[in-house]
Amino acid sequence: MSGLLAPAGPAAGALERLRGRIVVVKFGGNAMVDDSLKRAFAQDVAELRAAGVKPVVVHGGGPQISAQLARHGLESRFEAGLRVTTPEAMDVVRMVLSGKVQRELVGLLNAHGPYAVGLTGEDAHTLTAEKHYARVAGEPVDIGMVGTITKVDAAAVRVLLDHGHIPVVSPVARGEAGEIYNVNADTAAGAIAAALEAEALVVLTDVPGLYAHWPHSDRVVDRLTAGDLDLLLPGLDGGMLPKMEACREAVRAGVPSAQVLDGRVPHALRTALLTPGASGTTVLPDTAGEARA
């Protein structure tokens, strides 16, 4: 373990604030296919646990899913930042997320001790969803077996946390009639953070944060409120849209802060939690009174 257990200066205060509290981390993007970044992420999460923080990992798997779909001769297509998921593609999504990506991540975390336990949103009805229609140019578009989360039952996750484990959650959900849905991992992470009354939501992605005037500028917005996002979201597209929506909904549900970070930077998670505001884009409630005491 590194110096995380005994930080000095401002980092000590940041760690003390997090001790005993839940932090939900969404791990995704190209960091998930870089072995050194995966190992660095697993080390950060294990160190957080050793320092008294309660991490929950919600993972994506976009690059791995796209690669596996290609091997099966199936197209990867996206609408409004969400993967179009046919029944055939759903079988691949389920296999990759729960059978490959999750098992690898659990293994990397358990290299530091017997901590990580994998589960899917299907398990113990953790995530319940209904069919989601994307909106393109203001019109609803059928994108297949993609779900909108309607309910989160975090009891199983809490049991794992209470026993000192690190829950690793795959974003696959069940419908009320037993349908299986592909749920966006950013959305799932935000919903789980809200249900767990987490202290923070951290979303690791492939860019430094939310660009202020992309593509005209690469300046990153370091801090904004949920209300600010209300104005910006209609102009966002691609994968950043569900990330920023998840952050907005999490802070509006009581999570004190949500942060989007560049997961391509080694130990980005550790740096962000111990040095708030040092990197990425942080989303805060509209007023200080909306954050829990």
C-alpha cells in the first residue's frame, strides 16, 4: 500500500471526511483495456478500503462489448450516446459484462486481499428497469433491450459493504416481467450512489472532463451546479450526455458531489478524492442546503 493510509496536509482532511462513507465509482472507457491502468485503479480502490472508505465499483465494458459483437458479426450502433441493443446483442452484452469484464476486475481487486464480490443488477433485484426510448431530434427512437432504471434495491450491496467487501456491479437489470435490459453504466452508478446515500460519485472516462466550448475549445469546466447542467445538457451528445445526466441526478438525490475524471491518468481516482477540485469536472447541488450534512 502507498501513503494513502497516512496522508499529510489537505489530503488528510479529505480522507477523514470520506472515512466510513460510501464512494461509488464508475469504471469504464479505454482505461478498462489498458493493463497498467486497470492495475492502478484496483490498487486505488483497495487502498481506499484499507483507509476506511467504503468503495462500490460499477463498471462498463463498451470497448470489450464492441469487440465481441464484431466477432459475432453484429453491428455496434449508438443513438443519443446509448448502445442499440438487439436481443442477439443483449446475449453478448450480458456475457461480456458479467462473465468477462467483471470477473477480471474482481480478480485484480482480490490480488490485494479477499475483498471484491461481483454481482449484477439482476441479482437480488438490485436494479429494476423498463424499456427506454432514446430521443433523437426530439423524437423517440427504439434502441432495443435498453432499460431505464425504475427502482434500486441496494440491500445486497449494503450487506457486502457491512462485511468489509467491495461490491463490483455489472449494469444489467431485470424488468418487472423478467425481461433483461442493458442499462447505461453511468446511469446505474448514479442511481446506486443515490440509493446508498453515498458521499461521492466518481465517473472515470476517456476525456479530462466536460469541455466548456467543444469543439472550439478544450478548456475543461472544473466546477458547476446541477442547475448549470440543466442549461448545458441539451447541447451535449455522445457518451458525455449520460455521464453528466448521472452526475446531475445523483446530486439532486442528495449525493454531495459527483465528479467526471480522465481515467487514462494513472491513479486518477486517488488524486481526485484526496485533492478535491484538482482535476476533472465536479458537479455540486444547486445550493449548499441540498447536500446532506
